[in-house]
Amino acid sequence: YLKAGILEDKEFNNGRHKDDLLKLMRFESSKKDKGSLVSLEEYTASAKEGQKNIYYFCCPDRNTAMSSPYMEQFIQRERDVLLMYEDIDEYVVGAIEGFKGWKFVSVDSADKDFELELDPPAEEAKSDLELTEAQQKELADFIRATLKERVQDVKFSDRLVTSPAIVTSMISPHMRKMMKNLMAGKDDMGGMGNFPMTLELSAKHHLVTTLHTIKDANEPVARIAVEQLFDNACIAAGTLDDPRVLLGRLGKVLEMFVYQGAGFDYSKGEYNVAAGDDKKKLEDAPKPKEEPEFVESVPEKKEAEKKETK
């Protein structure tokens, strides 16, 4: 009722009682124990020196939040984040804009000022494997060509610590999910199912650097890896609407493991013949399809299209 009251106050009273109502709000936070609640005043009082933003994360539960790649840089910097578990929280935060001069900033938002200069992490030795700017551009172009309309942009980011990639959008993944739920069952979703997303990558992560290495030497494997990397990022963001769309690619990943275990070289399109191997037997062995088949559409959509053709 309190959160609904904040929205009503915004609509009918132009937010006249906003600060008084917000003082009563309580949330869990990343630096407190599970079940311990803090007020917005307590959060701002304990914030880092010079901090002007209230960082929050709308998520299903604490475990999901603390294991999310969006939280990595905040955990690394020991920056407190409010954890909001109710759907209405996203609407409330969007409506009130701020609290006593502090701005609300979602940790999974795109192109926001996260005040990274306040608490830079300890200097790490520059890795020899970190991609150069030229290599980043090469890999970004390859990923765009592979994912095509599924991504609006591909860029490299410093916000990742241990994860290879995340997806961001003009609206948060949590808000996107709520909007899709509201539109569920309607024939015309007004484009809700196709929000443009940006894939953000870590230039230091070993999967990303290896992907750049194999994109020319072993393109079929690299393309499969790009698809799976994007799917994993969508799962972490909660934007994968139907997990069944993964089955085709997961089947291909399994196929690649099996064939490579049998000695098949995807870069050459043939089996490796070692000393003592039965060359004739390898030549007669089955080979994977040269071009991977990707499953792009949702199963329900395919079924509907079949019915229409009938």
C-alpha cells in the first residue's frame, strides 16, 4: 500500500508527500545480511564519500542478485546496492526519480554514470591476452555479422569483472519482462518482443580473447560460441522468453564436443589422422554438417505459422 501510495501521490499531488513516504521504505541491501532492511536515509548516510547515486537492482531474490554479472563491479568495489524484489518497485523508482538530491540508478542499466572514479579497484597487471582496440573492432564486427538483427550494437566495457558478456537495453531487463507479461496473450504487442539490445564484452576475459583467435582459423566453432555467449548473457538478464529456443544450439554444441573428441577438425572439415590410426575407418566416419543450423524463433510462433499455412 505504501508503494502504491507513492505512485498515487505522484499522480494526484505532484509528489508533494514523496520524501515523507520514501522515509518509510525499507529494502535489503547487498552489504547487509539476508533479511536485514535499510531505509533510504540509512543507505545515503553509509554511502561512499562523494557518491551521489542510490544504486538498486530489481531481481527475483537475493541469490539471483548476488550472482548476477551486473553486480560484479559493485561487489568488487564494496559498493552497497539496494535489492528490490517486488514488481512495483521498478515503477516506483521510475516515478520518483530521486530522494533528497540523490538519483536512483539501476545496476543493469546501459550508459549510466556509475561514478567509477570514486573507488577504483586495485591496479592489476595488464594482461598480455587483453584485446587491443583493433582486435576489439575485428571481433565486434564478426559478432554483429553473426547475430545480425538480434543486437543493436556490440561494444567492449570495463564494467565486467569475471563474466565475459552482458546485454543492456534502453529499458532494464526487469522492466522489459514486466511489460511483456502485461502484453501477454495480445496479438499486437507493439514491438515489446523485440527491444534492441547491446552486447557488452570484456576485452580481458579468456573466452573473449580466445574467440578472437579462432574466428578466422575455425569460423564454424566461433559462430556457435558467439550464439551461445549471447544466449548466456540473455539468460543472466532474464530476457530469454522461451528456453526452448536454445535446444538447437545446445544440440550443436554437444555435437561439436562429440566430433572433436573423435578427432574431427572443424577448421579443416576433416578428421585428424595420427600415426597408427585406421585412415580408411576415419574417412568413412560420419561428419557434422558444414553449416550450423541455428534456431532463431520461438516454438509457439513456428506452430502458429504452420497452422496458418494449413
